Amino acid sequence: MSYNNTTVILSCQTMIEYDLVQMIAQASFVIFILLLDVCGNCMVCAAIFSYRRLRTVTNCFIVSLAVSDLLVAGLSMPFRIHHTLHSMCWDLGIGVCQFWIFVDLLCCSASICNLSMVSIDRFLALSHPLTYPSIMTRKRALVAIALVWIYSLIIAALSFTGPWDPNGSMQIAPACQKNDKYYYTFAIIVSFFLPMLILVINYSLVFKVAFVQARKLRILSCATLEQNETSDVTNHNGARQSVVSIGRMERRRRKSIIRELKATKTLAIVVGTFILCWLPFFIIMFIHQFCPDCYREVLSPDAQLGIGTVFVYVLPLLNSAVNPIIYSSFNADFRRAFRHMLFRLCVMHRRYGQTDMQTTRSMADLDMDYTFHNTNIRTENSKLPVNMYHQNGNPPKIVIHEANSDNEEEQDRIDSM
């Protein structure tokens, strides 16, 4: 089904106009989320690429997740802002509408699939802490990321195909939407619920392994204290022997487990936030495809507006910008990197802000130094023999830009020679 721009505009003119304050408030919210998304996720990528401690295999998936959020900010939110400022009326044509739907599906699917790969990575890191570096190499991580994006791209590209539902259509008047319950059912299952099932299963195993590892850490700590006490007693008796608290492999294992537990805690919060932001949206969307009037019969218009605003409009947008805040709040390495980057930006801003003033002062000082230097040279040269000034019978031409009052007589004598 195709619509030209004239049809869209006429259809929009028959709609109830939105309140101007409400429209500006919604557009301002999207702009704020867009700026927060771009700044936060760019800082995440810059921190991982700039700081060696953050260049881990797990953070490769974090970069991929940040890229998907940046694509939302760069390719999806501008259309939403335009849509909001035009009273929820779509006037950009059917091609741009299809592209908008494609970008939303691509980025959402890539985000949940990246988080699923993170859950697999966390399970391997905690269950096999010593052999994990050889299992999950950087090359394998990049291959997994490529497969995630190919998988998401295929699902999103299927939105360009004809309607799977015989009664389906592509609607751009008054709003941009695809009416195809069979395609959306397929997309919701394979791009959200299936990856989420993998994610939940893996994190259940991760927390089970984490509890086991935490128990082992307590046992190792108790054994270390007892062995240290034995070492103190033995050294007190004068026996010269070196008692190691724990073996090298056990120390390495303990350090690795502690590091992975901290990373798992942060990423579990990221996963929980993603599910909280997107699960209600997909449930509402699934119900709307098969029973669009069900919630209208149960909920009042105010309740429908509230649920739609929070779970369909606010939370999905907010999720694309909240991850950098989680990293800085719960991960010391990211927090340290962000603080250092912000400090460097402030120093650079202050340095560039003082550039003009310093340049002006430097030029003024340079002029004064140059004048003072030339004046002193001429004053000192006046004490030299006369024949130093007469070479080939031609007196030198001396130009004085600025003279001090104390040296006027000496300069007059030089000029008269």
C-alpha cells in the first residue's frame, strides 16, 4: 500500500492536534536522551580503546552493545524527534518509514543478542577461570560479534518483504507503522524472547557458579590465615624456611575469580535493566498484534496513556543511554577511566580557553623584548671603534624603532658618524 505526501498531510490535518507544551516536552526528552546516549557510549568506546586494563574480550561485546546504542541515537531518534514535532504525523514517505522500522529492529535485536553473548562469556569466565583466555580469544569474540550483527541484519531486513499477513499493510498515515502480525510475531520471538531465554539460562548458571566460587574463596581465605599463623610460629622458633600462604596457581585462580565476579555483577545489572526496559514493550506489542481492542476494554484512556508513555515511549529510549551510567557506578575501572578522560577534557578546555590571552601576551612581550634587544645592541655598538662602522667607505644605516630617553644623546652621536 502506498501513500503520497498529499494523502499523508490531509490525513494529519484531520487528527486532533497535540498540546504544544506536551509536544515540546516529548521532543526535549528525546533530544536529552540522544545527547546522553552519544556522549556516554562514545566515552565507553574511547575508554576501552584508550586504557589497557579495559581491553578485555568481554569489553569487545560491550563495544558492540555501545555501537548498537549509538545507531539508535544516530539513525532512529532523529526520526522520532521529527515525528514528535509534527504532532505524531508522518510526512517523510513510505521509504523512510520502512528504514526507521528496519533500524529499530536491527538495533534492538543486536543489543539483546550481544547481551546473550556476554552471558555466555561470563559463564565461561567463572566456570573455567584458568583456561578462559584460551577458550574465549579475541578472534573468537570478533567472530561471535559478526554473527550477532548478521543475525540481527537478516531479521531486520525481512521487514522489507511483503506482508506475511494477508490483511497486513504498510501504513504511514497518520503514523508510521507496519501492520503485519505474523512478521512481528516472528521478529519478537527470534530477536527478543529466544535471546532472552539464552540469557536467563546462562545467568542462572553464572550465579550458581558464582556462589560456588565465592564459597571457595572463603575457604582459601581461612586456609591462608591458618597457614600464615603457622609460618609465624615456625619463624619464631628460628627455623629458616619459606612458607607460601597459597600456591601460585591458587593465587592466580583467586585473583581471576574476584575480577570476574565484579565484572559479572556489573553486567548482570545491565542485563536486568535491559529486560526491565524492553520486556513490557514487547508484551504490549505482542498483545496489540492479535487483540488491539483488549486493553481498551480493560483500561481507561488515562491508564492507556500512562502505560504507553512509560513502557512504550520512555523506557525503550532510556535503555540506550543508561548503560554508561551503570558502568561508571558499579565498575571501578570504567569509573577511573571516565574520571581521567573528563579531567583531560577540562584541562584541554582550560588550555584552549587561555590560548588567545596567552598569544596576545606573548606577542606583546615579544615586541617589547625585540625593541629592548635592538636598543641595547645599538648602545653597545656605539662603544666600538669608528672603523668598525666604516666598511668600504659606506657608513651603515642604523634604524632605531624605539629609544630610551637616557640613550638619546648616544644615539644622536651614532647617527652623525
